[in-house]
Amino acid sequence: MKYSSNVIAVISLLSISLIASSFLDKQSNNKYTSQIEPIRIVDTLVKPILPKTILEIADSMCNEAGVPYGLIYEIGKNESNWTYIKNTNGGSDFGDLQVIDQTYWYWYKKLNLKGGKTRKNYLKVGIYYLKYLHNKYGSWKKARFAYGRGHWREPYTWTPLEKKFMRKIDFTKYDKTELVID
């Protein structure tokens, strides 16, 4: 909308300039108008300010919360392929990061959010919930598992589905590896 109104304004100014310059050319014999400089219009248009993409918003929120953006990106890719959707398997999860209703409303109040169930609010809740789980369990891998399953469980107890969604992320990018000395 801003872009089209800027274009209309520039076109209007160009039209006025052309009309004024043709008038000045006709009046060039007049001693008063010969001293008037024609109006000059800059050829560049103002570039429109585009709204941020959901991934840019996620990156900003991750920086604010201290959560690795790459991990949030991978979780969103795994959970919804970055489409703001409702779970189609009968659950109450919703949004890019598939947050369940109970978790959403708890964190919505805790974070003092406004506006109800919006895409940005779901995203913020998911990011801050993951941060909370990281603080609780001490690793992004454990936090990711608990994010998807409610609490951390040792890998030997994981179902094939849990193993599948956990294998999709290289946690060495996010968790510092510990050197074990025998």
C-alpha cells in the first residue's frame, strides 16, 4: 500500500514538473520567469518496507531468549515444515512449533502476551518453553525430547517414532560435547 502511494506521488510530481517546464519554455521571453529554475525530481523511488518473514521473527525471538536459531529452525521444520497449522492427528498442538493448548496458555500468561492465539505468540511460547526445558535439563537434546514428549527419558526407552524425530537434528551443533577421560 505504501509502495503504490509512493509511486502515485512520484508520477504526480513528474506530471506537474512536465507541465510547469512546458509553461516556462513558453514564457521564457518574460524577464521574471527566465530567472526561475525548473523543479527537479529525484529519479529514485523509496523502497517499500516489507514485513518480516516468520523466520526473521523467529531469529529475533531466539536472540532475545538466548535459544539457538538453528535448533528452532530444525524443530519448526520437523514439527510443521514452517506452516502455521493445527495438528491433523487429533491433538491440540498448533503453530509452527506445534505447542499444545495447556502449554500455550500457561506460557502465554507467564510471558504476559496479548492478542490471543496468534502465530507470533505461538512462536514466542515455543521458544521460551524450549529455553525453560534447556535450563531444567541442561542440554538442548534433552530439552528437545522433553519439548516433544513432556519430559526427558533415556534413549533406550524411546519409541521408533521418538528415535526418528530425534535423529533429524545434529545436537553436536548446539550442545557442547564433554571430554570423557578414563
